[in-house]
Amino acid sequence: MGRFVMLSGPSCVGKGPLHNVLKRLYPQLEQKLEKLILFNSRAPRPGEQDGVDYHFRPRDEIEALHDREGYIVMDVRGDLQALDVENLREVLSGEKDAFFEGNPFVSTEAQKSSLLSDVPMLSVFLSPLSRDEILFLKDPSRRVSLPDFLTDVMRRKLLRRTQKQKGLLSLKDLENIERRASSAYREMQLAWHFDYVVPTHDGEDSENWDAFYYPVGDARKALLALAAILSGQETEYAEKWDQDLLET
């Protein structure tokens, strides 16, 4: 049986670019991954395709999956997503690992689900802050509100990404950005559930992923970390967080 490989982190932290550069520079590793396509109630983003990125469906259609066996339905920042367990097991019965790239709410629900209790899992959390940075900012003498700080960090990344995608932003765009940014702290509180935490300051707004043939900066470190983890090797660029690192 293959593994269920999960790459998660807050919106715009860099999951998509990391997967893309893995595909380009480590094709032998990426070819062992078969992407799981979840159901999603939200509208597609620019460049996303139905059946490729998600199965985009009306909310009531996904809500109805609650009553059907073999589906894990999750609320993700107000959107509904659903995982088809039979589809996952079909992938794992072959020679590939099943791969999920997305929100940590989905990954943690999958890890807790009794439907997947016998499934081997490998989970990686991509974080915009390192453990050392969090400990520095937590010092009471700094007078920093970590939830507010993190919201601002992710707000800036999301604004740059969305402006790059759309140009002028609508009120709806700004509201969506604020919802995603304000959710980041709660999502990072889930990082301790993951096997590995990989810090990177290069989010999806950064050109360090693709301005040059090889990624540079933290984008490069995140790539090396993920490649090592998938290969079963140790890496200096990954961390393991304690449950109490971020207060609830």
C-alpha cells in the first residue's frame, strides 16, 4: 500500500509553487505522487480547472455527501470540501502515493478519521514562520500579538498574489483575502499534528520560486526539505513543533 502524503499550510504560504518546482527538478519523486482531487464548494481561482485542481460543485451537493458513506466532509474557512475515501484507496492500491496539497484543516481531519485509520500517512506543514521566530515574538517583552502579526504577514502575501493574478481588486477579493489571512493563526496551531514543519518566507507571491531556473532563498530550502522527506532522508530544513508552541 502506498502512503497518503499531505502538504499543507496557510493560504499563499507557497504550497503550489513548491509542488511545481518539485515536479520540475525532482521528477522521479513527483512521478510517484498521484494528486487527489477533492470536492470544493468555492468558485475556481484564475487558472484553476474543474477536475484538475478540484471538483467544483454547489455547496448543497457537497453537504449531501455528509449522508453518504465513504466521504469525509470538512468546513474550510466557510467553504465545504470533501474527500472521496474510495478514490484515495484506489490510488493507494497501486504503486503510487496519494498526494494532497491544501488546507491543514483537511489534513488534520484526514489524520483523525476512523475511515483512514489503516492508511500510512506522511504529513508536511509549510509555515511562514520558523519555531525560533515564534519563540522570539512570543517573548512578553516584545509586546507582539502573534495572531495579529501573522494575519498581517499573510495579508501582505495574499494581496501581492491576488494583485498579480487580477490587477485591480474588488471588495469581494479583499474580503476573501481578509478571511484567509485571519485564519492563518488557527491553521498554524495545527502544525504540531504534522510529521514535519518546513519554514519558508517565500510565499506564492515570491519570485524566488521561478524567476530563475533554480529556486533561491527559502524556496530552495523548502524544496530540498520536501525532496529529502519524500526520500526518507534527514533534512536540516525541517522542524517538529510542540503542541504548546502556539497558544489556543
